[in-house]
Amino acid sequence: MRSYPAELRARMDDGPMSRLQWSAIAVCVLLNVLDGFDVLVMSFTSAAVSAEWGLSGSQLGLLLSAGLVGMALGSLFLAPLADRIGGAR
């Protein structure tokens, strides 16, 4: 890991945020909204999905849980990879 000079770190901490930084935050917020949207949609449409696919209650529960498990596994395994790749630049 690189050690940045204290002067550069102080400039980053004390200076205003740039347009690029605000854009990065906006993209992250948008992705977070989209991530939560699929869970919300499935909760509202679960009855229709269950009827269309002929799922029992336990099968529907497994289907809804699979999405949450996928998100959890993705955050456990992909987040450290993103930290390694993003930290290398």
C-alpha cells in the first residue's frame, strides 16, 4: 500500500469535493436504489409470480431467499475483490 504525503492528504480532506467525486456518489446511490428495487418488486409481485409459475409457498420462499443469498454472497466475495482492484490504482 502506498504512503501518500501528509500535504496531499490534508488537501484532499480540507478541499471541496469535485464534480467527479459528486458524480461517483450519485452513481453509487443509483446502484443502491436499483439493488433494493428488485427486492421491493418481488415482494409486491410474489403472488402473481407464484400463480404464473405454479409455485407452492415454500418454493416461493426459496425463490425470494435465493435473491437475498445471492446479494449476500456477492457482497462477501466481490467487495474484497473490488477493494483489491480499486486499491491497486
